[in-house]
Amino acid sequence: MSHAATAPGAVTPGAARAWGWVAHLRDGGTTPWVAWTVEAQPSGRVLPGAQQLELLRRLNLAASARPLAPGLADRVLTAAAPGRGKPDLALVGVAGTGYGPLPVDPANLPADELVRVATSVLAEDVVRLGVPRERRGLPRPRPHRHRVAGDPVLATAAREALGPRRLGAGPMVVIGAPLDQMLADVWTRRCFERGSGAWLEWLRFWQQRGQLPPRVDLPAVADRHAGSPGGVTVVLDPTALPDALGVRRVPAARRPGADAAELARRIATVVGLLVPPDERARLMSRTVWPRIPLTSMPPVSVPDEHREWVTRAAERMTRRLRRAGYPVVGDPAAVAPVLTGQTPAPERPDAAVLELAVRMLVDEDWTKETR
């Protein structure tokens, strides 16, 4: 972290004021930098960056009268700011080095700069929490096993309904939905697995290739599993899914909003620097997916510029499903997109992402171990 290394006896009035603000924020203070006047002696070798200091102030505001978790303030003040963006920035009013980015008023920093620091701290939490142990129910006599593929969000709910003792080598159930929803589900789930490009960038990639993501190219998925014991069934009617799986009910699919998916995408990038790829996928899907709070923001949706491509791709999929010869529960035309009236969420809703990150960092339940 880098600004104004302070030699003993050489603290300028601006730096002394900054160290006073650091102490204030460590104690839970919320006064903005421009309103701060009290000076103090240095408590470290270098001043924290403006991004780290402003994030800590926002955390103090969100926590209100409740103290932050022990050690959180120190973790924020020493956190790196990964990803594309500016290096740690100096506070305006503190004498700088004369080179590099100009000093800033922390209150004017873009939300994205604070999110970069927050994701670093959240990624450390994820690695520390680890992957929860699987809960195993009582053994069942010779249970009828299934495999599930297709829309990854719906498939996750189906696997939850089946439980580990009813997943295995058996009939393959390929679950589908309107194609625009499936595309949003693939991107969202990928954010909670291995990370991804931003939503619109990801859509452009597939449109330019003239292909669909492998998980939601339903006829291709069915073809890949044609040799499954018990065969393949494509289910497009959600009300028929429990019968197809041999369960009483399937829980409602969990669809995080665009803000939660974007935050998870960025956390996954940092987690990938800390652990091997397979462990990252387990941490993101089994630790972050069930823990991240649901918000009022809707999931991402397909914007106007991609509607024609998605509509034509759905029409081709309908024709292929009708010709393939696999049992299809529901109308193959059910993959047609439901695009009318949708308002796409912003590609990078930084203000909402920051609000969610702050909410998680001050929430005791976020870091509560459940293993």
C-alpha cells in the first residue's frame, strides 16, 4: 500500500491529519475525510490508500452502533485492490511523491474502486470458510438413481431434491426452460463456479461464434448422454419435473440478482489466485452460492441487441428436439425466449455490488462456520 512513507520526526500536517483519520476509522468512526481535522502520530510505516480508508468508513456506517468483526478493520486497511483499476490512491491534502495518480477525496471514488478492495477481503473469507461437509441422510434400500443436466440453476435445484444418495449412474434428465432464461442461468451459475466475463461480453462471445453454451444446447446434451442406463428424457414442463425425478417436490430455483452474480464473478477471480481451480469451483458453488444474500435486483436479462439471435437459436433448438427422438416432457416450443417487457439489468451495477459487498462484510452470518 503505498503513500507517503513517514520517517520519525518528519510528519507533515497533512499526513498527521490523515493518521488521525485512520485512528478514527479504526475506532468505528464515520466522519468523511474532508470534514476531518484532528491530527495524530503515525501508527504504521505508510498510510493506507484512499480506497481502503473509504471502504472502512462505509463499513462503519453500515454497522451503525455495532462494532465490526475483530480484525476486519485491519484486514480492510491492508487489503490489495485486485483487478483492473487504479493503484492505491493518496488522500487529497496529504503531500504526495510528485508522480503517479493525483490524490483524491475518498468520498468521490467510483463504487468500482471500493468493490475491488471488498472482493479481496471477501475472497479471503471464502477460502477460510472452506467447503462445507455434505449432509448425508439415512441410507435407502436400493434407491433409484438419476443424473441431471441442462439449465444449471434448475439442475442444481433438482440435485438438491434428489440428494447425494439418489444421484448416480441412471436415467439422464435434461432440464430446459426458455432460452433467454437458460442463458442468464448459465452465466449466473458460471459466476459462482469458475468466474466469467461480464454479462454482455459473454453474450457477444456466443453470438459471434453462432453457438450456444454447451450446458443449454439441449439436443446436444441429450446426444452426449444417449447411452445412459435408462435413457434420456428432456423435461421442459417444470410441473412434471418431480415425477421425472421420482421425488415429491423440487425446491424453487435460487436465482441471484445481477448484483450478486457480478460480485460472485469478481470474488471468483480473487479466489482463483488463492486456491487451485477445482477447489475454487467447489468453494464458489458450495460455499458462496448458498450464503450470498438475495437482493431486490433481478437477474440479468437479454438486451434488445441479442433478441434476434436468441429467438432464431430457440427456433432451431425446437426443430432439433422434435426430430431427435428423445422423450420430451412438455412442448419443445417452450424453449422460445420470453423477452417482451424485460429491462436488462446494468452490465456492471457497481453501486449495487458495493452495497451488497458492504452488507456481507458487516454480517456476522457471512463468516459463521457451518461445518
